Amino acid sequence: MLIFSPTTIRSLNPQPLPYLSFSHSISLPLPLRSLPTPSKSPHFPSFHINCIDAAQPFDYESHLKNRYIQSTSLKIAIIGFGNFGQFLSKTFLRHHHTLLAHSRTNYADLANHLGVSFYADPHDLFEQHPDVVLLSTSILSTETFLKKLPFQRLRRNTLFVDVLSVKEFPRNLFLKYLPPDFDILCTHPMFGPESGKTSWAGLPFVYDKVRIGDEESRIKRCDKFLDIFEKEGCRMVEMSCMEHDKYAAGSQFVTHTMGRVLEKFGLESSPINTKGYETLLNLVENTKGDSFDLYYGLFMYNQNALEQLERLDMAFESIKKDLFGRLHQVYRKQLFGDNNGEVEKKRSLAQKLLGNGSLTEPPLDNVRQDGS
């Protein structure tokens, strides 16, 4: 803080301005427009500056900001740097987390462009001691990847996270292959590069804290990771992996199935699209970008998927039966006529059976008289 106080300089002769030295006290004479004659003996005004606070480095605030970012950031290693891994990494970087990546495909140039350190060898990756290891592989290759990872190069309390579309399958793999000291968080961001390309606000994010240590640092680390999605506006849903797969089979798998059926059907836009038709077109657009491996994984590794597929098939057959049944009645009327309901009356009469399978006796007025 600088304090300005007026003072005076008693001198008959004007003095040149002194060199300024930054100390605790600085005196600066004020320049005058004209110099007075010595006979008048004036007092020259000036300012006296007292420096009370100690000087700070010019980038002091940036140092504080960096220290805060380091205290709140995570070092996240992404295993499987495909489309979804790249999609997540862009948001992670925006939250100032340090990202490392490994994948079977060489994404070194792309990762460098994004600001991600790419490692072709998982041993080199794990020697960086990431706080979080995020599995973003395909469902079909998850077990193969997991069995080959060099866990011995990680810290003993590393947090493992998956973002697969099924949950019981990776949960069981983690419990089977990971060392018992590792933390486990199973998650499913229920959106992708298409549905979440503009915003994640309101989109569901499902998670299950399968195994998190009691230490405060491990609890905070898990919360820091979840905070990424919460700060992006996701609708945070905590539920067990079993519950997730039950609900996902009735929503996600059915959605992907209908999208693929309509894509095979060849759904196309028209000049007279209704809102409902636009919804179907958007469904096809959102699902056709996903690989068939993903769809097959949703079917193969969710024990509830087969039941949903059978229900869809029965529902489709039921609708066909209703349509063709109504059409059959129309054809009969056209071929045989209604005859004031006599045809339908005889048809309904013939279909009435007793419990033993024999026909019911017709009413007396319908019995043919043979002269008796």
C-alpha cells in the first residue's frame, strides 16, 4: 500500500530530479512550469511516498491459481482412446485435469493435438502413477485388456473406473482381476459424442461405488472424479450395477434395436415430415454412429437383453395378427356378404363348444322340421 503525504523542499536553487530507488520511502519533487528567481525564496512542493506492504512477484496470482488447480486436479489415465475416450478427454481437460492415454491404435498425433500424453506401452503409462485409470474400451475387448495391464507398476490404492454401457460385467471383472487394495467405481455416462456434443446438462450419469477405501484422500479422489460430470450439469443417478442393467435392457438396448431396425428399413426424410417422424429420424442418426460391437455387447453381456428382444418380437407379431385379423373380416364381408347378420350368427353358433368338445345343441327355432 502506498501513502502519499505532502512535504516541502527548501532550496534556493533548482535541483535536478534524483534517480529513483525503490525502498521504503521515496521523495519525488513536482516539476514546475517556470523557475522562480532566487530573491523570492519559494518553497517547492513535493510528494513523499511510503511503501508499507512488501513487494510481490508480478505473477503471484498465477502461482496461487496454479497451486489451487494442482490441489483439485487428477492425473487420469484413459485405456482405450477411441471416439468415446477422446470425447471424454476434451471435457476432462477443460476441468484442468492431467490426461494420459493408451490404446492399441497409435493416437499419438491426435493426443498431442488435444494436450494428452500418449503411451504406446502400458508399462510406461502406469509408471506415471495416475490417480485414476479409466477403462474406455469396447465391451468385447475389456477382459483381454484388463488381464494384460501391469498392475504392479501402479500405486496400491489406485482408483479404477469404467464407462461401459453394461455394468455387472465390468464390475465382476474388476473384482476378479484387480488387486484387493484398488478402488472400484463403475459408471455409465448415458450419452455419447452425438447426444452430448453440445451440452451434458440434464443427461443421466449412472454410478456405483463398488469399492472405495475409508481414507479421506480416497473418498475425495472419487468425489473429484464425479464432480466433473456434476459440474457439467449431468443428472447424477447412484444405483447398483444390477439395477442399471435391468433398466438399461428396457431402455438403451430397445432404443438401439429400434434404431438399427429403422436403419435397415431405410427410413428417409420427406418434405412432409411430422414431429413423430423427425423423432424416428433422430433415433436412427443417434444409433447408426455406434459400432455393431457395441450393440452386440449390449445384447451379449446384459442378461436381461434376450428377454427384451423376445418381447419386442412378440409385440411385433401381435400387431401383425391384429392387422391381418381385421383384414380377414373385411375380405369375408366382401366375399359372402353380411345377410343381415345371419352369416356371423351361424359362425358364432358353430364355434360354441361344450367342455367335452361336442357342439352345443342349437335353439329349437333353428332345428329343421322333418314333418314331425
